Amino acid sequence: MSWIGISLGDLTGIGPEVTLKALAAEPNLDMTRFVLIGDEPHTRRLNQQLGLNLVLHTFRGKDQSGRFFIHDPTPGSLPAKLSAGSPDAARAAVAWLKDGAELCLKGELHALVTAPVNKESIIRAGYESFVGQTEFLSELAQAKKTAMMLLGHDDRGRWLRVALATIHLPIKLVPERLTREKIEIAIELAAKSCHDLGLARARVGVCGLNPHAGEGGKMGTEEITMVEPAVKAMKALGLDVVGPVAADTLFHRAYHGEFDAVVAMYHDQGLAPLKMIAFDSGVNWTLGLPFIRTSPDHGTAYDIVGKNLANPSSMTAAIRLAKQLAAR
């Protein structure tokens, strides 16, 4: 039996709503147990307001009966009404994220699903070095080799799985921060992810950084100095890897099944194609952590909070991927 933790993210965003909606859609015969990490009174109120009527138990230990539990590691409850991006909500989101990761590291949870947080709100609340949940969890777990993978499929079941060599960087800093080592880590972890998913093969395509993969050095040299050496090094280790390939061509080939995963050099190079085919159902999976972590591929959506409009598809996909990986 798997125990999956779900940190509820920014309380003033749609994280709690999509979490409850996604759990309400889970099959009744499923033996997985879920621990929601967040504010208990708020979660119970929202459960009633949405008419979901999930039976939520206060979490006291894994010997309890039931499927859905609430665990709040912070003292006291947050105010019933908070403005969007509230500092109190931001600090609570970080505390819940940290608690979920620590429970995974202790072996008390088999996986952690993280609802969306707002980076700007967290920074304003006093966490000036906060870059993102992926980086926060990597540092907390002291994981030296991690990568962000986004994955999803279209309505015909055609998948894209995209690992990023760099994550949250301004475009102008990408050539400076990109290294051969980061590309090698992304390739290695992308190949491992295919095995973790139980795929029959693990063929990885690697994007160039520049248009047309640099045109042999005429439009940039990063392909020659970093990408190609990284690909050769991974081939020497026995991985099935191809590149550098121009990104506009590579994604088309991957979408039609030639590659099982793609390594992109920077955030939007990889996420734009992924969100084109799986905007509502894409999943963020942190590769290389000592525990399973998935997340919906969307933000806090402050503009639709409280309107019962939030689509839970991405959270549903994140929960089901966490269950799949935990079961393996």
C-alpha cells in the first residue's frame, strides 16, 4: 500500500481546489492513501463548498483506517480570508513543502505531489533565495544530480517527455550557465526515467541551443563545445542518445515516436511544445531526488480562485504518475 503526500501549495491559489477535485475522481477501490499537508480548517471548508464530501481524517499515524488524511505541521490555523499572494499563505506553503519532503526522506511517505506556489509571493514573504520548488527540494535533499522533466500526451496518446538542462533562468544567462555536465545529467536522468516508467526503450534526443543546432559553428559554438561532447560521453556509457538536433525538428520527431524523451537546453525551448499538446494534463517530475516528486504543470491562477472553475486534470495526472512510480 502506497502513502502519497500532497502539499497544498499557496492557499490563496487553486492548489487546494484541484487537489480535492482530483482526489474525488480517484477510483474507490484504489488502496493508495493520501496525506494532504496543509491548513485543516480551510481544507475542510473547501471540501464542503465544492460539494465533494470527501471523508477527511486528521492524520495521527499510518495505523489509521481511511483513505484521505490531513496533516498540518504549522501551529495554529491561517485566517479564513487571505488576499491573493498573502505572505502568511506563502510562508505556510514553504512549511508544508518542507514537511512533505522530510516525511519522504524519513520513509513515512512513498511520494510527494506538490500543488502550485507563487515564487514572487514567497520571495516577498522573506525567502529571497527561493528559485522554485524543484530547486528547494533538491537543496533540502542534498541531491547533486537533479533535472526537471515535463511530460504529457495529446488526445491520441502521443507523448512528449522533456528534461531540461537548465531551469529557471533568464534567456540571456542560459549560454553562460549551461555546461556540459548539466547536459550529461539531464541525458542520464532522462534515460533512467524511461526505465522507471517501464518503457520498452530509452531513446533520448538532445536539442541544440541555437537555431539549426548552430549550423556547424556559424550560429553559435555551444553545440560544438558542450552539447556534442555530452552526447558522445553518454553514448560511451551505453545510452541510446542522439544529438545535437535542431529543436524545431527534434520535437516533431519525438512527437511521432522516434524518441522516448527529449533533453532541452532551457525552459521555454522544452515547455512550449509540451504545453501545446498537454496544457491541461502536463506533469512536472523532478528526476534525481531520493524520493518521488511530481507536480501539476500550472501556476496558482489567482484570477479564478473561489469560482469553482479550476481544471484538476494536471493534478490528476501528477497524482497518478506518483502512484505509478511508487508502485514500481
